[in-house]
Amino acid sequence: MYHNNSIRILTGNSHPELAQAVAERLNVPLVPVTVKKFSNGETNVKISESVRDEDVFIIQSGCSDVNDNFMELLILISACKTASARRITAVIPCFPYARMDKKDKSRAPITAKLVANMLTVAGCDHVITMDLHASQIQGFFDIPVDNLWSEPLMIGYIKREIPDWQNGIVVSPDAGGAKRVTAMADKLDLEFALIHRKRDAKDHDKMELLVGDVRDKVAILVDDMIDTGNTLALAARTLHEKGAKSVHALISHGLLSEANMSMIEELPLVELVVTNTIPQRQHQDSCTKLVTIDVSPTIAESIRRTHNGESISLLFGEWAETTSVAVI
């Protein structure tokens, strides 16, 4: 029997494994939810237990079939709102449409802002996400947004799992990630390097090392997202050609929707480390270099602290760095 305003965790079809792991860490059972489609493609949701006056957390990631998964999230939020939930928090480990965060050319949509509006209109009171592609997305909301970082988990992994990391250099594959790699390099007390991607006279993509010397060093390539894998391939080859002792890639969101896993297998890369904000089981079967870090402890702790009205700033520092990194 639940007392008033207890934690209630729901999930759609995007990443039930992560939701189950979070629920187990909190020792809270998942609320039984049936999410299916009618023959014409419309989404139908049925919540099998009462959520009246409860603190509801809906875990739904923006992974494959993004539009279907996002629509499931909106309908679940709306269903909980009309069922008189006290507070509804959308836990979105990988925020959908995060790359469309600005108007970079004429008539381009700012779809991340549209996503924010839709979540708010559906009845969402609070959003928890992880490693937003652009931090200004938080400003698209008129409700509280907590952007968790995988950086402390990555730092813990580097210190525990990468041999000779003290002789390393943290590398960004583009200028947009410079702030991310400099922050990580400072915490590891390492140097950083910056690669610039450009096209040559024959219209071929190539990369040029602008800042830093990687020769005879352990290159730690850091980025927030990998989709096709083309940037990773170019960066890994460039670092290898420049004399890096070894290359390790650490990426927050492993979308890998168009990536050729056999191509990644053949890269001069020791490992590709991603988090499980996106399901990785199907990719792990075809790539031995793929390593997955479990973010469920961080998400579970953020839910617990949110429910109890505690600060979650500890999740950005020593708490996460000293927490044992679970590799799936």
C-alpha cells in the first residue's frame, strides 16, 4: 500500500531496461502501463494503477522511433495529469531533437523549442535530462529543468579502466565541444587537443589538429553524441596518423542509428565507450569495441533527491566520480 505522494515510476517502449534498473535501485515497482498502437498507427496508453496525488516520474528516452516514443511520452504525461497526479516529471535521458536548438539558416525550425512547448502543454511540471546537446535548451522551458552530466561517470571510468591515463590528452572532434573537453581535462589535470573538420579541394571531409600535441600520448576522444560514426572515424584516424599511442572514445549518447558497426570495429580505436541513455544491446552484438556505462545510479539518485526536495548538485561532482562505474 502506497502512502500519499510516494514515488511512482512509469515508462513507455523506448528503454524499459533502463527504467527497470532505476526502479530496482529505488526499490519501487514500475507502474504497469500498456502502450500499444491501433491499426492506423495511433498510440493507445493504459495506466493500470492509480497515480492520484502521487509524485510521478515517466522515464522515456529519445532513441530509435523518436517520434513514436515522444508521442508516447506526451500521452503518458497527459494521462497522468487528467488522473490527478500531484507532480509529473519527464525523465528524458536523451533529449529528442536536441540538435535543432538554433536557427542556423533561413527557414530552419528550432524544433527543440517546439518539444519544450509540447511537454509543458501536455502537463509536465519538471524535466530531468542528461548531457543536453546545447545547454540553452534549458531556457526553452518555463518549468524547472535538471540537466545531469555523464562527465563524472566518464572521469571515473578513465581513472579505473584506461591504462596509463596519466599520460593522456583529452580531445574534442570539433570546436563545439571545446568547453566540454577543457572542463574534463582540468579535472583530470591533463592537456587538451582540438580537431577541426573541413573539406579539401576535392570536396572530401578531412580533419586537422588545430591545438595540442598527441604524439606518444593516450588520446581520449570526448563528444556528446555519435550517430553515423563518420566524425569518430575521421578523428580516430587523424589521431592515429599524428602518432597517438592509443585512442579511446567516450561518447555520452550512442545513437548509432546509421553507423556501420563493422567500420567502427576496424578503426584504430581501443574502445568506444557510451552510456545506456540509448539501448545498446543490438550494437554490442556486432561490435566488440563497444563498452556501455550504466547511468541508472545517477538517474535514480536524481529522482530520489527530487522527490525528497534535496539538492542534486552533488551528482555533478565527487558523488558520481566515487560511485562504482557499472559496465554493462
